[in-house]
Amino acid sequence: FGGLADGKNAPKGGGAKSKGDGKPAGQGNAKTAGASGADISGYMGQIQGAIQSKFYDASSFAGKTCDLRIKLAPDGLLISVQAAGGDPALCQAAVSAAKLAHIPKPPSDAVYQHFKNSILEFKPQ
């Protein structure tokens, strides 16, 4: 499922398409040390799986990408999703799929902080 990568403008990440927030995994609790790379990667996979499960025509968009700006509530509810760049037809389909998806609650506040307003690169699988 390598379809989503946390975004260029994610609140904590720094560099483009970085995974994690630059803090070592397992240092202190999540509220003070920030989310570990494994936590972020795991939750990103859950978001990706949720969107992918509602995306039905992946083969039509092979090799194409769309950046999605998402805003999440603390319980995982998708507040908004907008295309932020990429293939226009794919972006339209990806936004529709994201609106139908049931995104699970983030596992911690630190993970929520990372994803509450971020850009995800969507590549249909």
C-alpha cells in the first residue's frame, strides 16, 4: 500500500515527504516526545487503506498521483479534503473516495497533531 506519503506541508515533518518528525522512536511518552516514525507510518497506512477501500478504478490511474490536503478531527472524522495538485481526474476520484472513507481515530494526540492538517500524496494501488 505505498500510496500515501505524509505531505510537504505537514505540521511537524519539515522536509518534503518525510516520514516521522525527526525525533527518535520510543523516547518518553507521545505527549512530550512527539509521535514516533512507526506510529506515524502505521497511521498513515490506516488512512491510506481507508481511502483505497473506497477507490474502485485504480488501474485507470496507474502512475498518476494527487496531493490531498486533509483536515482531521481528533476522532479521525474527515473535516475537509481538497485536491492540492496532481492529475485532475485522479484528484476528483481521490477526493470522492476520501469523503466516503471511514478513517480510524489516531492512536495518540501526537499522531493526531501530525495529521490534523496535512497533505498526503495519493497513488492508487
